Amino acid sequence: MRRSARKQADPDLGILSSRLLFAVQKALYEGMAQERGKSIGPRHGAVLAHLDEDGSRATDLARLSGQHKQVIGTLIDELEAAGYVRREPDPQDRRAKLIVPTALGLEKMRRSDEIVEALEQEYAKVLGARNFATFKRLFRTITEAAEPAE
């Protein structure tokens, strides 16, 4: 059997996880395309998906997203210019800055949570609620095992 036919018949973890990622990204950005505010793209999810409502340090966003600090810095600049986040002094360390969502940023974050919840409900219908809960638990275990130790 040729490699491509084998990959189609039994896709590996990389292919399966990327298909799921692309499906989630597509649902998110199609679901939010008509909403107010400047458009943001899938790459901005590296910040918004991990951003705490009370603010997060850029270094934490880089660690959580698996992106380089420079990439996160560029994304924060773009999100700040579009009005989704602002930089504020970190009350725990005045030398550091917190990236804090604006009202518009919070609105986008809440809407994306709703879209992902609806998508998870669709997948739960496909698998059944119990099987989906098991899948999600096992998928979390695998992703945690794949993360480098801190």
C-alpha cells in the first residue's frame, strides 16, 4: 500500500489533530465574521484563547500557546491596534505589563466560548455524551503528556 493511501486509511495523530484544529478555527472565524469590530484571524487565537479576563503576562501567553515571545508580541500589538486588548502595569510587578482584554475583547472571548461550546455539543451528538466526555478527557491527557515539563 502506498504511503498516501495508508495515511488516508489510517491518519496519524498529526493529521487528525490538525483536522480538528482547522475545523474549530473555521467554526470560530466563520461564526464571528459578521460581528462588530475589526477582523481578527486564526493566529490571534494564540493570545485570545489563553487570555485571562483580568489580564495575562505576554510570557505566560507564549508558554500556554507554545508560540515564541516575539510572535505573541506581534499578535498583541495587532490586537491592541484593533481595540481588543490594552497593556497595563502588572500590580504584582511594576516592571511587567499585563495584557488585558477591552470590552470588545471580552465580547469576542465570550462569543468564541459560545461557538466552541456549540461545536462540542455537535460532536457530543455524533459520539454520544459519555463517549465525547471520555474522548475529551483522553485528548487532554495526551496533550498534557506532550507538553514539555516546566
